[in-house]
Amino acid sequence: MSEYLDYDEAVQIIKIAILQSQYDAARSVNEKQLMLYYNIGKYISLNSRNGYWGKGAINTISMRLDRELPGLRGFSPRSLRDMRKFYEEWSCIEETEQNKTVGLEDNLAPTGAKLEKSDNMTIWHPLVPEKLTVPAEAFFSIGFTHHRTIISKVKDMDERLFYIKRCAEEKYSREALAKAIDRDDYHHQGQMPNNFVQTLPSGQQALRAISTFKDEYLLDYINVEELDVRDRADVDERVVENAIVHNVKNFILTFGRDFTFVRNQFHLDAFGEDQYIDLLFFSRALNCLVAVELKNGKFKPAYLGQLSGYLSVLDEFERKPHENPSIGIILCKNMNKAFVDFVIRDYTKPMGVATYKTSKDMSEELIEALPDIDDLKKLLDTEESEEK
């Protein structure tokens, strides 16, 4: 038996080494690609913005590249303009003032470097995104299409840095990134009324919990009109719960990839009392159970008492010795945030309150702003082909 256990350990060690090597290789390739695009973008910007090149230069260059490098992908006129935009939007990370010299040597910058010209001498400097308080690993780990999406949809620099970090942490696809921006996660993340600082055992755990949850969740994949409900005006919690369970993958992506779904209507049997938690998750990042209670209406203080009781039973009878205290989240249709902040502070169990919206709650303007799924797929296919 021990022999098999040793083999299991060996397999896991080798597997981890292989996966880490693959990850490092992919990250290195992505970093080199981003640096190539940055330098090409700089070269195009310095030559095209000041009139040194004539009109139509980018189109001509793209056509010539395609002719001289048959099969080359990712250098269409649009892509070259995107590279210029990439440089211009991130040129603030350069360590010296931009020089107006427009020349470029036959070879672009070495890996991980940028081109500067001074007194006709070529000088290479490392590109250092840390100056903008975003880890270099996050900046270089996301693809060019992700950077292009962030640049085109987000103008504020702090907000851009937020989405770069989130994209790197959550391994967002381009579609998931676009949805996160459309949901305005930047202004909702970490804004949920809660008592985590007072109730969680460590300050680091409390800050991690605060940054994990949002004050509003857009469950736009739940279309109430398509649900089997007789009275559309009276959609209760169980209907929304069943829809979430049916779309649990989407719901987990809404919460975060580090969440695992345990089950809905989780049965608590303590002291002869049967109780049921609407939705129970486990957060790997927080290392704790997360109980979610759905309420179809405005927040009521009684909800906190009910949830606090559930958490007491969870911690006593379900929580593992190595796990952190369970966290409770109330999802309701609306709330007075100042009132919630006031009443939640007297509870000793870690809890937070957020609101949710389904498709029927979304304004016509927002619904119309969301892209048609077929059009989105076509757009993604086109961009992926262009990148290849």
C-alpha cells in the first residue's frame, strides 16, 4: 500500500512541475508578445502622429508585411492601430520623458525592454509596470486582446489596473472580462455592507473577505420571463434559487472562480430543529463555508438573526478544524446601506448584505447595450483568428 502512495506522491510532484513549466513558458511568450506590440506601437506612434508618415501608411505597411511574410497573422491595419493605442495609453510607465526621435533599428527591443533614443545612441531600459502599483506578473500574464478590451472600455487608470489584476487572478476569458466591465465591478467590489473587521479572527482575513464580495450582483442570465411561474409579478426566492442552481457555473463566475458549490437547500439538523440554507458554497481563497440566503424584497433586520443562527450551526457541526469561520451573505432585492451598516455591527457572526438584479430588473437601455450572443461569438472568433 505504501508503494502506491509513494507513486501517487511522485506523480503529483512531476505533474506540478510540468504544469508550472508550461505556465512559465506561456507567460514568457505572452510577455515577449506584449513587449513586441508595445515597441511596434511606439514606433508607429512616433512616426504617424507627427505627420512624418503620410496618410494610408499603416494600411500600406500591413499589406507589405502580409506580402513579405506569408501566413503572418495579427498585423492587420486595425491590429497595428491597436498596438499604437497600447503604447500611447501605457507610455506613462516609461522612466524617462518621451524622446521625439522617430528612428528604429532593424531589430526591436530585446526581450523585456523598451527603446529610448538620446543623442543618436540607442539605450534599452526595462519596462516597469510596478510604477503603477500593479504587479508586473499581472500586467504580463493577460493577453493583448484583454489589454485591448480594457483600454477601449475603461478610461480611468486606477480602474484599468483593477481589471488587469482581476483578469489575472480570475483567469478571465475576453468575454468574462467584458462582462465584468459592463457589470461595473470596479465600483461594486469591496463595497458590500459587512461586519468582517469586527468578527473575523485576523485583519488579513477580514480584508480578503471585504475585497471578495460586491454590494450588487447582476444575475442577467436569469430570465424570469422564461421561468415556469404562473404569476410573473410574484417571483419568490425559491424560483430565483432554482434558476441560480440551473446556472450555477455562471453564478460561481459572478462570485469568483475560487468558489465551489456545495448544494442548495443544505440541511442543518441540530437539536431536533430542521433548517435549510438556500445556497451553500466553499471559498478556497477564504478557506471557509459561505452561506447565501436569498430574499425577494427589501432587507429586514430579522434576516441577520436567521442567518446568524445558520452560521452557528455550520461552525459547530459542519466546519472542519482547519477551516476559517463560516461567512453569511444575504442577497436581497434592495436595501438601505446606511441602515444595514448600523444594524449589522452588533452581530458576532461574519455577515454581509448585497442586492441582486435579474434580467427583468434591468433597464431597456442596459439590455440593449449588452451584445447579442451570436454577434459576440462572431466577434470573438474573428479576433481570435486575427491574433493567431
